[in-house]
Amino acid sequence: MLEIRDLSITLQTARGPKKVVQHVDFQIPTGTTLGIVGESGSGKTMLCYAILQLFRESRHYGGDILLEGRSLLGMDEQQLRGLRGNDVACILQNPMAMFNPIITIGEHMIETVQAHRSLSKKQALHIATEQLAFFQLTDSRLLKKYPHELSGGMLQRVMIAMAMSLRPKLLLADEPTTALDTMTQLKVLEELSHCQQQYQTTMLIVSHDLGVIARMADQIVVMRRGKIMEYGPAERLLQNPVHSYTKALVAAKRKDDQLEKLVDSWSGDTNGILYELDTNYWVRQEESRC
Ligand SMILES: Nc1ncnc2c1ncn2[C@@H]1O[C@H](COP(=O)(O)OP(=O)(O)OP(=O)(O)O)[C@@H](O)[C@H]1O
């Protein structure tokens, strides 16, 4: 279980402190997926960095982040190194950035497994091969290839397989399929979902694309300018959105519009309080509702 409790993040910038996330609360029960959707600048990446406790020296945190009851904000660097990779893994939009161009895929996989678990090369290779098979990568020649020899879809699959080979308790997926064409995206999401169910991994998936979130998430958080606008079970939020921003987001998805177009057309603000509409369903109050 991941619990984000009243989390606020203030960034130290050259122009002074900047609030980038404000009073965010959500929980992800073990083995389930929570999707965060929001336009550019809504604080999605800041939340992921906070969970990984990256760049912590330039941030001030309020609230808490608990993974299986352990506060991540209270951990020292050594504890955090143990946490990253073992308990929390992440996959990113651009897989190329994760690979060393002069190291083969096989070496990457073996090194990743051996860096976190004391296993022989043979055992690590076995895990790597098993994991790649989850993502339909069964050709043994793949292990001898270099990253640039693989298509974007294959490289993305290898990156996800690498992250999952560590059997993390929590997987953070920040725009995991944005760079892929629609058909490859669907296949990769399906494989990821299958792998997640098999290992009962808790997952936080972040995307601009409500379609991706709708496909994967059990719960959805809609964010804007560092605040939650609406938060609840995925099916209900998608079928009966309450906040006008979520309504516009869902309508834009139906018309297959880009999120950025919606940003221009939605003119509300984010100042109202967040209130519980009913059990486990939260909505930000709008001016017209007062
Ligand atoms: N290095 C930085 N210095 C100053 N402000 C920053 C910095 N990085 C991010 N921000 C600000 O923090 C806020 C949240 O940004 P964040 O990157 O988390 O948004 P996001 O939702 O992930 O956007 P995107 O979808 O474009 O990645 C934004 O207002 C952004 O301008």
C-alpha cells in the first residue's frame, strides 16, 4: 500500500520558493493501480520524484509518503538507495535515456538483476529471460543486441521487463507508452497489466492521455496546477465526472482531442476546497457551487 498524506512540495528556485504540489492525499492498495491525469505543469512528475525522493535537497516537503507503513520522507540516503530498485522501480517515457549504448541488452538485464540481488550470472540470466518472455521477447538473439538495434516498442518492453525483474512492490510509470504508436501502446499496456497482476505490484501511472489511464487504473486522480480536482474509482469518475474540469477532460477524450486544447478552453480556477462527495470520492468545490 502506498499512502500519500496531505503532501505539499515547495521547490527552491532561483526566483525563490515555488509551490508545485498542494495538499495531495491518495492511497493505492497493494496490487492495484492509480492513474494520475493532468495537463503539463500539473505536478505529476514532481509527485513521482517525491516518491523516489530524488533531488530532495532542493525541495521542501509537507505531509508524508508511506510505503507499507514506512515513511519515505524520514529515510536517510542509504535507506533510500535500498528502496530504489528493490521496493520502488520506475519506467519513463524515453527508454533510450535508460540504456548505455555500448552495452548489450543481455548485459543490461544481468547487471540490473545482480545490482539488487546476490545471484550468479546464470541465475540472473534466467530471471532476465523469463521476464522478457512476459513481454513477448523470446528470441535469444535479442540479448546480444545493442539498444540502438531495437525498435522503440521493443526497447520500451525491455525497460519495463528490467524494472519488473526486480519484483518491486511499487512501480512508477511516467508516460510509459507516450512515444509508441497506438497498436504497440495497447500491446505494451496489456503485457504490463498482465505482469503486474502476476506479481501483485502496486502501480502509479502518470499520463496526459486519459485513454491510457482509463485502460489501466482502478482509481483516478485528476490534477491541475499541483492540486487534486477530482479523485475516485476509475469507472465512476469516467462515467459520471463531477468537476467541470474532469467533465471537459472526459468529453475531450471522447472527441479524441488533445489535452492541451482543453487547457485553453477550460476557464475555471483551482481555489475551492476539496470535499468528500461520498465514501472515497473527492471533488474540488467550484465557485458556481457556493
Ligand atoms: N526545475 C524547475 N524549476 C522551476 N519550476 C519547475 C521546475 N521543474 C518543474 N517546475 C514547475 O513545477 C510544476 C510542476 O511540474 P511537473 O513537471 O511536475 O508537471 P507535469 O504535470 O509532470 O508536467 P508534464 O506533463 O509536462 O511533464 C510546474 O509549474 C513546473 O513549471
